[in-house]
Amino acid sequence: ISKKFIKISLIIIYIFLITIYSWPQIIGFIKPIRIPAEYFGAYNFLSSLNDTYRIIYIPELTYSSTFWSDNSYVPNEFLIYFSNLPSVLPAGPLSEWSHFYDFTVSPYYYSLIKNNYTKALYNFLKIADIKYIFIHNDVTNLQGSVNKYIKELNRSNLYKNIYSNNFISIFELDGTVNKIIIFPQLAFVSGGYRVLGKYYECNKNNLSKLFAFTLLDNDIPLSLLNYTKTIITDKPKEQVIYDMLFYLVKSYAYIIYPYNYVTSYDPYKAWSRASYYDPHQQVWHSFVNWPNYSWDLDYGKGVIFTINSTDSISIPFSVTESGQYRIMIRLMNCNYCGNILVTIDNKSFYINTKGNYNGFYWYKIPINLSSDNHIIKITNINGFNAISLLYIISDKVYNHEVNYLLNLIRNFTIIRPSNCSQDDLENYQTNSNVFKINYFRTSPYSWKVVVNASSPFILALSEPYDPHWIAMIYRDGTLIESARSFPLFGIINGFLVSKTGNNLEIFILYSGENILTILFVLSLLGHLFILFYLVVRIFSSIRLYVHNVFPKSLRKN
């Protein structure tokens, strides 16, 4: 290939790239819009706070245009671009806040703020280190709803209106918001955010300081089953048992996540994969926008669903021993659900998924299987149906573990917050006075916490959950315990600290920091290499030019 051809090709590629990126503006698809002065005034006010707490924006800009954008859509990123505070991105592909945001403040869903659960909203925001609420009432089709939210927050003594200018209002949560929180006790949530929201809305003894909640469908470590004696739920006892059973058997059961066997996204025609992060072509929440949706989770593995199709999905599996088995399948149980047909080898099982829970339920299928390869085929018959996961265990294991759990939870306190006056909510007494805590940040990826503790506790870090966070616990300079992060409240990090004593020093570290450092160094070295290469090439070109243009006699002089 000649040098001339390469140069022409590079010029053509450069022009092509410039044209591609500029094309929307050339044809008028992207138009410059004058941003209202109210936004700049609000962001200047936020800058004057000199604060590091998070801020959340209502409403998101995903689906509608504003009255000032000339009927054009404004991206969500616009809301956080000018903010100096850590911001919760309202929505968007792969946003870890999507499920949390939609449940708490989105006006497009049956959220806490839409249902006027201002007390529950207050507790959820504090847990996530969110101190400020930025409300912009400029989305054309939401102005009536958003105006109602502003009035409700103004009525509540849990929020203070600290800034108001035309269509923008900024609220501050009353009281202290902490980045690191100590909870004396851990409680399981068998259900979703719905039951937790009801609990926070109706409790009368400020129990938000007592319990750290971990959702059983959030892929928690098995060791936590031995730490708590409290469950909050809106499910029947049998379903609570099945939620716990999964963790006892997952290390040796044959587990199938149907999400991994589906690639399409056309839910009215076929089984389609979906994620609670709502990425493009995997949207979930808009299909379950029901008044009494449970807002449960998917173990971080995704789901598949279909609506009134007759599509089938076939998944292979194998068992090593012949015998009686149970197939446990987690299906959506809802008012809009219907029927599915499960076929294993030549045996068929019809399951009616219609019900009032509006969340995921466990269904069990008893079957005799030979030690061989098998195929499970799931066919949608009618209605809305969704599958989270399924697993296969022997009858012997099933009976043993279920009996164990039945005995275990006899000593559990089960809280059902649909009845706010029940004794379970009245009899708890907080004992937060046994903990004294001081903490400070030592780097962008580490914290130091000093605690006086007379009993084990849960340490919560209000950063989006990431299993790479680790807590190192020291007493008198000696490492006595380490704890890996597990998910709390479906969004933040929790650490189980079993050691007690005065002046415990806890260092919370992000174990992925070393990887980030290595990647930064490699990137820097790559840039330096490219710069060195360009410099060498420039000097070589200059030298070659001098050699070709000037006579040898002149070069010597």
C-alpha cells in the first residue's frame, strides 16, 4: 500500500467522523436551547453550601420535554452537569440508582412521593446519604403532579424549603445525614421495597435507628442467616421459608438464570430479557408500573418476561443421581398474570400465576428424574408472566432444609407492617447509646471509623453497593477481624462487625483501588509512549526534510 493511499484514506476517515458527529446538528436534529436563568441561580446557591452530601432531582427528564426546550427532549445528564454536589442520576442505562429512584421519587411510577409517603421517603433518602431534593417544575406534562409534591414536602416537618425561585425549589432533609451509620440489629426483608416503605411510614418509635435491612432477593452471604432473628415481610410464611431456602441450597443446587438463555427483546411476541437497571432493549419497570407493585429485586441476575405470547424457552440441565426432585421456580404473581406450561422430558405441569401479590413468588414442581441430561421447556399460555430463576434439588435435601428453617424461624420475630398498630412495632426499644462513633475520609476510596461498641453491630457505608468494599477491624493496633461488604437496603454497603470493645479502629477500603491505580499508570505510560513516538517522528521528518532539501556542503556549514 502506497503512502499516498494511506494519507488519502486517513483524510477521508477524518472527514467521515467529523460529519457523523456533526450530522444531527447539520440537519437540525440538535438545536441550541437557552437554559433558564433559574437553573444558574439554583446551582450558584448549591455551590455556596460548600457541602458533600448527595442531591436528588425530581422529576427525571427521560420521557418529556420542558416548557423552555421548544418541544425538544433534554437529557437527564443536564440536571447534574452544573451541580457541585454528588448527584443521583435520575435514570438511565446501567444506573445503579434506577430501581431506588423509581421507587422513591419518580412521578412516572407509584413511588413514595407520589403516594405521599413522606416519612418513608425521608428514611430512604437518609440511608443513601441524600440530604437535598432539587425539584424543577418545568416538565410540561407533570406540572400538576410536581406542584402537589412541593406542597406535601412543605407541609412535612421532615423537610425544609431552603431555596425557591419561580419553578425551582430545593429542600433539605431535617436532622443529621451521615455517610457512615451504625445499626444495632440486622433484619431480613422477604419481599421488596414496598413492605419496607410501609414499615418506615407507619412505625412510631423511630425504629429507623434500630434495624439495618437486607433484602433476601439481593444475593446476600449465607452467614447472615445466623445473625438475625427478625424478618419484615408481606408474604405468607411458606414464601418466607422459600426465600431463605435458596441460600441454604445454592452452593450445591443446579441453578438456572433464564436471563442467560434469552437474547431477544420483544415481550409481546417472545420471552425477553430485562434488567432492573433498565438498559436499552432490556427495560423492566415500565411493564410493572402497577399501584401495588412489590418493588422486589432479581438477585442481580436479570429476569425474562413476556405478555400474551405463546413463546417457549428450552433450557438444558442434568442430574447425577436418579430419584425424586423438586424444581423451585420463581415467577411473577400478579393481577395481570396468567398461565404457563412447564414441560420436563414428556411430563407437563400447568402453573397459574394470577394472584394479588404483584411480585415474585416461589412455585415448586415435584418430579422423578433419571441420572441423565434433561430439558425444561417453559411456554407462556396467556397473560403477563416473568421468570427470575429456577433451581433443582433432591427431595431429601429439600425436606431436610425446609424442616431446619421451620425450626429456625420459630424464634424469629416476623413484622407485618400492613398493621401499624401491632405489638411488634411497639415493643422494640432502640439501644443506640451503646455505640459511639467518629469517622473521617482518608482518601477517595477509604474511610477510618473509631467505635466504642458493647455488642456486635452493622456498619453501613452510604455508597452504591460494590462487593469490593472491605472493612478491616483493629483493636490496639492488631487486626482482629475483616468483613466483606454485603448489600443493605438494596442499594448501599453493609459490614457485619462481631467484635466489641472501646476505640475499635475500622478501616473501610475499596479493594479495587489498586486495580484503578494500575490502570491509571498504564494509561499514563501509554500516553507518554504516544507522545514520545510523535516527538521522534517529528524530529525524523525534520531531519529527512533537511537531508533532501539542503545540499551536503550546506549541511556541513
